[in-house]
Amino acid sequence: MDSLIGVDWHAFNTETQPQAAPARLQAWLCVAGSLTAQLQAICQREFKVQVLKHQFVTCSALMSQALGLLPYASVLQREVLLCDGETPLVFASSILPEAALVDHYAELRELGARPLGHWIFAEPVLKRALMYYAELPSELAFFANIPQAVKNTATLWGRQTLFTGALYPLVVSEFFLPALLNYPQPNESKPT
């Protein structure tokens, strides 16, 4: 399982936007609520979730430690493209510990093409605990499931969020694809 543990992430400062990021991406990096809802608001066609990967994998030792799991625990790794029609705008990857997918969280095992963001922001006990951003080379193994034509840039800007409140934390990483630069800015801008 490829993770982004050890990447040079930058913590968000709630007073300022990430200055290193391109101006057209700063507001996207700082969306405080549901990124899915913001994307749906700017879509010109039907909003779609294209599932690239949805399977249980063995968590790396570093990720296990970061999530408070036993070493090499089983996690649901989900990778999707969030699209405006057939145009991918965001690559999202989530790590959901299998041990947390019980009771009503069990429905996340079969999420299919439904957006995870709607589920997270409808769940009152889940809170954004930490949020980071980074610019990463697009050839990282982490991005292997994104079609090359979609990530036609040397680097991708993204953010990673740790959500707490479930039995174990959930990690969601969202990376902004080049096509998003042709769309309007989101309505929200400050992380909480």
C-alpha cells in the first residue's frame, strides 16, 4: 500500500492561505466543508465519482502507527476521480481502517460510486482533526491509478485530512488535477 506518510506536508494556518500554491488553487486547498459539495456547485455536467480502487489492503507500519492501529492492520483503500461528466477534476484517496467499519460505518465497505465526502460531512461525530497540504511529483507510485492523460503535469497540489470521531481515524487525501484550473473558484476558503 502506497501512502503519503513521510511526505513534506505543510500544516494549514487558519489565518492565511498556502502562499506556495498557485493562486488558482489556493481557495481549493482551503475549502473548509465538503469538497464534494463545492465541486458539485461548479460542475457544468453531471457530477460523477469514478472508482479506481476499492479494496482491503495491509496498512504500512508507518500508517498503522499514525492511525493508532496494530502493525499491518487491514484498511479499506479507496481511490476515485471526482468528475464533471467525463472530465476528472480531483483525485481522492482514502484510508479507512477495517476495524472502524462496524455498525453504521459498515456501509462504507460498499460505497460504490457514491461520494465519501457526503457521508463524512453528514456524520456529526466526525471532525477534521488535522489538515496539511503539499505539492508532489505526479509520477509518485501513490498516483499510479490516475490515467497519464489526466495528470498531464509534473506535480500535483493536494491536501490530506485526518478525521476523528470514529473508532479509528480516517485519512482522506485530495489532489487537484489540471482541468480544475478551468473552473470557477469555490465559495468557501478557510479551513477549520
